Amino acid sequence: MKIIISPAKKMKRETDSLEVRNLPAFLEKTKYLMDYLKSLTYEEAKTLWKCNDSIAQLNYERLKAMDLQRNLTPALLAYEGIQYQYMAPSVFEDTHWDYIEEHLYILSGFYGMVKPFDGIVPYRLEMQTRVVLEDYKNLYDFWGSHIYEKMKGETDCIVNLASKEYSKCIEAYLSDEVNFITCIFGEYKNGKVIEKGTQVKMARGEMVRYMAENNIKDLSQLIKFDRLGYHYTNKFSNEKKLVFIKE
């Protein structure tokens, strides 16, 4: 079983807490993207990133000094979004880290995919960013089936805790060899299951923590998740999705 999650826009450098164990699997492709980004002017980069001056200046300075093999942060400590706050890897025990290293992948527009102890640098490049690359229409085209093929070689079951923006880079290539299960976190209102962005991010992070703390290895254990007021609901679930309703 492998778990996939989305990255976060906000990132930090943390080189003291844990040692980096590996480099990302697709570092040569990442270097291609880095060289492309470094070729942009400040205004071009800001337009690409669609952000304010403060964020653009920070990331442009990071980009100009970027080195993919120095001053690296273990990936799981590099992201600062809501999902990562609820996952709270900074207080993981050793057994939790062992589980996460074996089972978790973070999808990325810049790195393709990274494991928790892979060394990465702060970057800004979302998967849906409208980049103009030679021979590629967009980042989905650039990454193609590389991410899925690597995961398929490691597992026959993927638990999807990623946003649609990121999960589509795997879903587009799914084959019968892999069971792809999406977890849905929502509220039941007016006959429909309604997902709310912030609450979904919270639940995804909490689910990863739950899986690590309980050493979850199969779906029969996964559906026992009962945190943040959520409970598995068989009525709305099927072989492709597990639905958790917040009371």
C-alpha cells in the first residue's frame, strides 16, 4: 500500500532536525524545470506564479540561489500547509517515521514525487501552472506516466489523499494492475456529500497521522478512522472511494 498526498505552497528550510536519506527519483527532470524557471525574468516568474510582490520576491531569490543537492530539507518537513500541520510530523515517533518512509509519497509539480526523507529545496511550481516548455504542453504532459509507472512498480494499492489537481497525474494512466482508492471527507447535506476545502485538508493530514500511529496495512483497518468527528459511511462508499462523513 502506498499513500499519495499533495504538497503545500508554503515551504521552509529545515536542515537541523532530521538527516536527508535520499535524493528525489526524478532529479534530472527537476533540473530541466529549474533551468527553465531560472531563465525567466522577475516579471515573467511573478506572472507565472500568480502571486503578490512579497511572495514573488522571496521565491525569485530562492530560485536564483537554488542548488538541488545542497542545503536540503527532508521533504515531509519542508511543507507548511494545513494538511501538514494536522499530520504534525515534527512530533512523530520513530515507528511513525518508519511507516511514513515506507508508505508515503508527496506529489509535486517540480519534483514529480518525493518520499518523506528525500532532500528538497523550497520552490514554487504547482502542477496546474501554465508553463511553456519545449516539446510539452504543460506539467501534466511533462511528467506523463513517469509517476504512475514508478508507483506501479512498488505497489498494487494506492490510497489517494491528494487533491484532484495532483491525483490526475496518476489517474490518467491507471491500469487494472493497481487498486486506486480515493478517500472522501465531507458533510451530508440535502442528500449530498459536501466537501469543504479547509476541513478536507485537515482530515487528510489527520488520516496520514492515524495511519502512521496505527501501522495501517489494509483497507479494513483504514475505514476505522474516526478523528475530527468523521466516520466511515458504507452507504456512500464503493470499491473506488471510501467516504467519511463528519457528524
